[in-house]
Amino acid sequence: MPAITADTLTLTRIGRPGPADIERPVRSITTGPRGYEGLGFPVVRAFAGVSTAALDPFVHMDQMGEVDYEPGEPRGTDWHPHRGFETVTYMIDGKFAHQDSYGGGGLITDGATQWMTAGSGILHIETPPVEMVNRGGIFHGIQLWVNLPKRDKFAPPRYQAIEGSDTTLLSSDDGGALVRVIAGEIDGHRGPGITHTPINLVHATLTSAARLDIPWPRDFNALVYAMAGRGSIGPAGHPLEQGQLAVLGPGDRISVTAGRSALDVLILGGRPIREPVFHYGPFVMNTRAEVLQALEDYQTGKFRSIPQNALMPRRGGGTL
């Protein structure tokens, strides 16, 4: 970890804070419980115990792995529906194959991101490719759900394949941190992800004792999740370690400092939608009635059909 690296000394540096900039304080730090998703791959439920208001416009996030599979062990999901939001799958290490009922799909690997707008309704599958099932290997990534405002919940489904090489790479002002901008804008530099809801999504790797200080829009919320390592966050230097999520208060900048070893963090935030959220299973709508309608539409085939020659789930338990 991570799959995408670069010489930080040759990258564009993020500007230093101005004299009037306010560093965002820490409001809370929570530790995500461990569980299983899909057909049995391990996850950390990064947003567990955090209020909907603090997360808005995000709904759900899992850290998938990090796990080193033996041959025959890798697992993914079966075909399943979504409506009313966007799924973002960021693969740091390992491989995941994606296919959906609107023709989107491909192999997500080595720092790549798939950004799927479920919108009005879609079926999809994410599963390890045959060669990974047979050989085993590292599996590590993030799945994030981004809410859509009411006006966009029935937008046409859309698929974006963002290769790792497409990610915008920046460096901290001292060269000690590599910053990957997947979506949004940091210090005037935009990432490749196209979003309905204005957000920033950043993966940063800090070397030992390095400090990262980045500008952040005042009208965005701010979340920092530690994927690996330990360090501190905010003006008071609150400890932060693997599996923990920091919710930050208002301000102009976010600061993170690594401990004695490297620290990997996902920094994310967006402009809150501030609409009612009714979340049930794979549907994120505004009301219970809309979720019930989504269930009925799924059951009557309105999310399109599983395509011919479709990917099939890898359930583990033996080589193929």
C-alpha cells in the first residue's frame, strides 16, 4: 500500500496557510467495527456511530480489507440493485471486476476508481477476477456511497472508469506527503471524478513525522479516515489510528500529522444536501414510500436485466 506512488519532491506543492486561515477542530473520533460484506469479504464500517447530519452528503463507507487471500478465498458480491445515490469503489491494492445492467464495467486495480451513478436504478456486480481467485493475493480498497439530491435521484445511470494514472497528484508543502485527488479540487487542482454532488475525495500518504495541511471549502463538511498507521489530527493533535474516523468542525484547512511510521488517510467532504434521507438496503431515497417503490420497480424488472455473458460471483471455497 499504496498502489499509486510518486516522487513527492517533483510534484506541485500545496500552498501554505494564510494568516487568516482557521484550522478545523476535531468534533469526534469513532472506531469502525469490523464485519463482512457481499459473499463474505472483510470490511471496516467506517461511518458506524456517526450521525447522518455529520456525514451529509455521504451515506456509507467500508474499508475493504486489507487482507492477503490464499488461493480460492477471494470473494465479492452477487448481482444486486441500487437507486438514488452513487457508489465509488477505490482499489488501492488487488483487483475487482465490475459489470452493470447499463453496459458499464471493467477491471478496477492499482489505484483505479469506478464511479457508478445508480440514479433511477441499476443492477451491478463486483467480484474478484478468476486469476485472483485461483492465485489469491492482496485485496484492499474503499467503497463509498455518495447521496444524490432529490432532483438527481432519477438521473440516468452513469459509469466512470478512473485509472490510477488519471488521479491528480500533489505534494505537501514540505514534500513529506503524497496527495491523490480523486474528485473535487485541492488548492486549485481538480481530480478526474465527475460528481452530481459537490465533494472532495483525497487519499494522502504521509511519511514518518510528516505534516499535511490542506485548504478545504468552508461550506463543505470534513471527514478524515485512517486506513493504515497512526498519527494525530487537528489543532489539538488528537490521536488517530487505523480504523478511526475524525469528524471535523468549521474552518478553512485540515491538518494531519504522521506518527513514527507512515500514515494513510482518506480525506473527504462535501456540500451538505440537507434533505431527508430514508436508507434501506441498496436504496437511498427521501421517503419510505420512495424506497417501497424502488423495491417494486426492482422486482418488476425496471432496473434492466442482467446482461448476457454476465460476470458470475466468486464465492470462494476452491479454485476455478
